[in-house]
Amino acid sequence: MKVLKKLNNNAVTARINGINAIITGKGVGFNIKEGDQINSNLVERTYFPSKKDFNYYIDYFSELSMDFIEEIRDILIKVGKEKDFNFTDTLLLSLSDHLFSAIDRNKNGLNIPNTLIQDINQFYPYEYTIGNDIVDQVNLYFGTNLSIDEAGFIAFHLIGASLEDNTKSYDIITLLNPIIKIIRYYGGVKVSGTIASKRLIVHLKFLLINLLKGKDDSFKVSISEKLKSQELLKVINSLYPESACVAQHVINFLHDEKGFDLTDNNKIYLIIHIENVVKSEMKVS
């Protein structure tokens, strides 16, 4: 295993099985140059950042101390075990980078408010609690007083990792809130607390993920299947006219805001989920 580039005395890059990697360890880059053999006894960690992030993290490892990276890594592993969450290399590095900036801002008396904190807590409670635990551990270890706003920003990274794009996580949250408001307003429901409400939110998140990724399987469906979906949609509309009306407001919103067009199957599932919420809340009341 040969050095591609020395980043500092404790970090170098190499190519492993055709994949670019960042290798760290005390002294692994000391007195070494491009093409030299890496001393495997000095290797402590091997990271495989995504291709698009590789050059960014070369700069990152060149600037940050290995001690800080290891301290953050230990915190993330601890929280990950407690919350049953696996931190990938890319996520580990992006969070270390984010937390370095957050800690620096906090020490200088600057805390950035997160205007979406309530929405994140509502729509992504699992990711939010992980973010909250990380903030608690960072405050304990580094003597900082990071606020719950940072828990929301960390949750952004966790959500973005599943989407491979943090901007999409922002889009999902900013779209979910008005959609829920539309359903509440036109459906006369709370969309809160019931199992049906939670299922609706899960369905909406997956729907938005596919729409934002541009995923469209309609071209794979045969003409006969499309006709069946069209007929089923007519039946569902006649069975649940009020929920279908609510769903249409959501469909219009998605089209007006993002130019999204839902397939007949997506419309059917949306109507059914809204109808289930209405029925579940009628039972509760």
C-alpha cells in the first residue's frame, strides 16, 4: 500500500482495491512522500469518503487535529451504540467537520438559530434524539453549551446521509410542514399521535424522497396495469370523496411548488392514508 499524498504527519491518502482512501494514525505520514510504502503498523483508521467528497476531506484532514477527530468519533460511536445507529465514514467526517465549526462558534458566543427545529422534531424524532444525545455528549466533553438548535442541524446530516444529499433533507422538511397543514385544514384532522398519522408521515417522507430523487417507475408499468390503476383510482375517489378532495389539494401544492406529478398509484395511497387518519381520529374523539 503506497502513499498517494501526505496530508500531515498523521494522515495520508492511498488507493485500496481501486478506491481512494484516507489513512490515519500517529506518525503514519511522518518523513514519508508520494510513492513510499505505508507502514501498516502505524495505521489506526482507514476512511473511504464518497467520491464527490474526497477532495473536500483531504483539506479537512490537513486542517483538523487527529485528536479532535478521534474525540468526536468516540462520541458518535457511543451514541450510535445507544441508539442503534451506524455512522458511515462519510457521515462521521461530515459531523466532525460540522461540530468543529459549531464548537468554535459557541466558544465565540455565536449560536445559530434553527428555524426548522420543531418540524425536525415532529417529522424526524429518531434523528432528532440522536442529535440531542450528541449535543449533550459534546457539551459534557468539551465544556460547551451547544443548544438544541444544533441537535436539529445534526439531524439534517443524518437525514441527508440516507438521501445522499443534505439539500434534499431540507426540501423534505420544508415540504412536509405545509402538506400537513393542508391535510389539517381541509381534512379537519390533527394528524398527531395516532398510528395512522405516523404512517401517513412515513408515507409522505418516502413519497417526497422519490419525487426529489426524480424516481419514476411509471414507465416500467404496462398499459394494462396503468388502466387498472386508473380504474382503481376512480373507485377510491368514489369511496372516499372527502379524503380524495384533501389529497387533491396536496397534489396541487406539490405540482405548484416543485412541478411534481403523482402517479395514479401514489394518489391512491395518499387518499387511503388520509382516510385512515380521518377514521382513526374519529374513533379517538
